[in-house]
Amino acid sequence: MAHTPPAPATTPSNAFERLLSIMNTLREECPWDKKQTFESLRHLTIEETYELSDAILDGDMEEIRKELGDIMLHLVFYARIGSETNDFSITDVLNGISDKLISRHPHIYGDVVVNNEDDVKKNWEQLKLKEGNKSVLSGVPSSLPALIKASRIQEKARGVGFDWEDKSQVWQKVEEELQEFKAEFDTADNKAIDKEKAESEFGDLLFSLINYARFIDINPEDALEKTNKKFIKRFQYLENKAKKSGKNLKDMTLAEMDVFWEEAKKA
């Protein structure tokens, strides 16, 4: 039996109700939606989040709108599944985050005075400890990609005052770690490189670079992804130019490829 779809809404609350209504119908009657679980949706949610990230980096507002909708669908889907076992409902989810925001912002909903953003972050971490967190780092998900995890670890440590005083100190640390990494390869020809030690030094170098990026207000994840996109665009230009010239990249010399690469940079 066909359903009459809920009409488009004109207010945020009605639009949210419309989505919930559609979600409930799909969960009850669509064969695919009926089969989904927290676990089966998990990897799809991660994929949608990365698609939103791509849209943000591309500055594509229409795509951002669409991807936000996809993520919103996942959120209400999880809440619907939780309600079926009486563990929680969408109302519980929304009230929970509202209560958290109120308690974490005593400078807005209380008498606490803050002077700047750093004060807000420090209060946030102290409140989380009072709520039962055993460590300021316990809120960093273990499954985060290493680059993002390093940033979050450093931000949280800063929130309780464990940080460098000046960016020049951080840069000195970068140069120190670079020299230590380089030293692992400046060995005699007959001495094998200690790969484990070199890997450790490379990790230290990356960690210090991420720390410096934080001090100059650069998001290292965004910076690296933009470089990835730039490289892809230039390399595809190189591939297309080679193809139009009737050449195969594997048969070209590096000097020949460099000509097209320089063109790509200018383009």
C-alpha cells in the first residue's frame, strides 16, 4: 500500500517532525531499512562524514547542505533503533546534548567569568574531569586517524595548561626532531638503518610539526588534504597531457614529465 509522503515543512520543528515521520515509516516497511543495526550503519556514517568534509574543503555549499541531510538521517536512524529496545529516544538524545551544553557553559548559563576562548576551553576540560573522566585525554577516540588524534591530544593537554609558552619554542623542537630523524640516515654505508628507531623519530617530527601548526592556527588535517587534492589535480593534468601527446607515463623520462608538471602548476 502506497503512502502519501509528508509535505515539505516551513519551520525547523516541522521539518524535523517530517524527517522523523519518514524515518518511522521506512523502518517499519522498507526491507533495507528494517534490517539495519548500529553496526551496519556505522561504516556508512563514517563515509557520509568524510563526504561532508570533502564538500567543506571544496567550498561547495549545495553539497554541504546535502551531506548535512545525509548525516541527519543517520542520527535519527540511530535514535529510532535505540527507541525500539527502550534504551533511548530522539527526545533523550536532544535533551542530553542540551543539558550538556548548558552545564559546559557556566559563563553563559551561570556566574563564571571568562576572558577569552582559552578560558572557555580550560573550563570545559575541568568540567569533564568533574563529571568523571579519569584523564583529560580519555575523550580522544582511539579509532581517530593518527593525524587528527595528535591534534586533539595536544588541544586537550593545552586545555589544562600543559603547553609551550611561545611558538618559537615549538619551532626549536621541530628542528631538534628533524635533526634526530636525519641522524638516523647519516650513518656509515656499512651500518644498517634501525627502521624502528627511524620510525619513532619520524613520528616525533610529525607530532612536533602538528604542534607548531596549532600555534599558528593551521589545521594540519585540512592543510594535508588540500595538498592531496592539489597533487591529484596536477597529476591528472600530467596524465591528460601525456595522453594527448600519444605518450604513456611509464615510458616517459622524469624530465619529460616535469615539463607537464610545471604547466599544471601554472594552470
